[in-house]
Amino acid sequence: MQKNPDAADVARNMIVGIARNGVGPRQIPMHSHKRGQLVFTERGSITFQSQDGIFVVPSNRAVWVPPNCKHGAFFPRQFAFRGIFSHLSCAAICPSVAAWFRSIR
């Protein structure tokens, strides 16, 4: 799995995985990725901010962040999330993969 999510934008693989565990509060400033990003919240919650609004992603749910979409995140307490970055040619990933993430824990 990729340690640095920014490196996902330049990776040769079509799909790159990430895993993050941490203790909040933690704020991730607004940024964007060339790839689409599917984030599954395994533990805790994530508050996502985008140009379209603010969205709370509770535990055991996923959020799709389209390619080049500016977004930020806030983790209010202990968290664990898993994610995949998909190349633009694969960016039509089905958001129903939350069950798949639970199966690979």
C-alpha cells in the first residue's frame, strides 16, 4: 500500500491503495488529486469539505472524491481509513465497494 497519498498521482499502477490510522483531532487542508479517491472509514468518522459542501462520513461508510476535486478532511478523534486512488481511465469505480473493504481487513 502507498504510504504517501500524493505519490498516488504519479504511480504507474492504475489503482493505488492507502491505509491510515491515527488519533485526532487532525485537520487535512484543502487539496486535490489527479486521481479519483474512494475512502472507506473503518473506525471513527471523517468530516469532508468540498466545493459542494460539508459531509460527515461515519464509520463503515465510504465517500467518492472525483479526480481534481478540491477537498479537505477533519478527523475529530481516533480514526482508521482505507482508500484507493484510481487512474482517470478507471474513475467510474462503483461506490458500493465498502463491503469489499470490510472483507480485506
